Amino acid sequence: AQSVTQLDSHVSVSEGTPVLLRCNYSSSYSPSLFWYVQHPNKGLQLLLKYTSAATLVKGINGFEAEFKKSETSFHLTKPSAHMSDAAEYFCVVSDPPGANNLFFGTGTRLTVIP
Amino acid sequence: NAGVTQTPKFRILKIGQSMTLQCTQDMNHNYMYWYRQDPGMGLKLIYYSVGAGITDKGEVPNGYNVSRSTTEDFPLRLELAAPSQTSVYFCASSYSTQQAHGYTFGSGTRLTVV
């Protein structure tokens, strides 16, 4: 069965320091994986996606994620946090790949301290 | 380019009332979806549609109905509102499968049933 676990419900970092948001998944297939960001009172926006090509995926706003099959992980990173990065982040799996359903993690709220 | 437009943004319903949440997209996307987001949770799929005239149940369809008479519109109907339907509702669309394209989300409808 497919599932997504976001290991931290809340992450707090200082502006200019690195960001790490952790995500583990379970899947019966080789999944497609995504990170979405949700700013307050807004819809979700796609940050990046992994679809069985390069394991290191670069997204918008300087974010990237690495697919590690041996660890069943897809952690999201950014070298230097900006105040505008404060938002809710969702790790999502599409299983089986190409399916019309997505399985969402419970989200990680990122706070950026000035 | 409006993307996915949802109306209303906020609504308070009394138990047993009915209402329709509207969703319109102007990107000529075949696939449309309705999700609900409960506090501290990821999104759950209510219904989806792969094209005009075709709809199917998602993970949590009970208490809801949908129709897809045109490519652009995908309204969600609540017939007898219950407190358990208090949630934020997101409509989304995509061109084809998730692998190739991310979903485009609307900004949400916050519904409270009292």
C-alpha cells in the first residue's frame, strides 16, 4: 500500500540558513513523487517532481529534492532560506505512476525567523 | 490567464442545507479533481473527472455529488450538509497524467457547517 510520511510537522529556520524537509514513502511501484507548497489562504503550487529520470530534481525558488530508493526518501532542501519561503509544504506520491490520484503527506509548516 | 477559479471563497451553512461549490478552469484541461483538506491533514480526493461526461469517486465521496457537463466546469454539490463536512475544499485540474504535468489548484473554498 502507498503512503507518505512527513517526519516533521513544523520546521523553524533562520533566514539565510539551510532548509531540510523530510519525506519518506512506501509504494508497491516505482512511484512519481512531488513537493507542493501552500502559502496562507492560497492553493497548492508545484515545487518539483520526480518521475524516474534524474534522482536529483531541481525545482522553483532554489528548492531541490533527491530521490533515494534504498532509503525510500524524497527530502526537500534549499541552501539558504528566505522569508518568502514560510509556508506549508506537502510531499505527495502518485501511485501507480500516472494514476489520477495523489497521496498527500500531512504537511510540514516552515517558519523562517528574521 | 485565470487558471482554476473557485467560488465562493468562504461559506457558512446550517446542518441540512445544500450548496454547490463552483470550479472553472480556462486551460482546456481534461482532468479535474475535488479535494478536501482538514486541519493538520493532507488533501483527500473526493471526486475526479477525466473528461466531460465522465466522473468517478475518490477516497472520500460520501455526502457529495459532482457533474461534468463541459470541459471547463466541475461543480461539487453538498446535498445535506453535516458538521463533518467542515473543511477547506480545493479544485484542481491537469492536462493529462500527473507524471507529465503538475496539477493546477484553485485558491480554495473554506466551508463551515454549524
